[in-house]
Amino acid sequence: SSDAVPDLTPRERQALALLAEGLPNKTIASRMGISEHTVKFHVNSILGKLGAQSRTEAVTLATRLGLLPL
């Protein structure tokens, strides 16, 4: 169904939570101990899985789906 919650990896969920704080990739990278390139990879994967066009939309959709706390 279209209401199915996408299966995000633990790292994607971690990146998503930091995205929700409005942090730039560079900050997310340092918080997660990974490269900015890897953050971009995670973000693109999150956008794809959620069917979102932007970081903001991803956070909105993820909150609606219960992937993020309100």
C-alpha cells in the first residue's frame, strides 16, 4: 500500500533525525563520523525511499509516517 512505511537503515534513520534538526551535510557528517559524500548518499537514499523532492519534504513525510518524533 502507499501507506507502507519505507524501510530505512539505522544509519539512514540517524541521518534523518539530524536532517530534521536542520543541520547541513557537513555537520551531519561530523556527528555521524562519516564523510560528507556518505551523508549525501544517505540523504539521496532517504529522499528516494520516501519519494520526497527535498530535505524539508523528507522530514515532513517522515514525521507523518512516524519515523521521526514530533
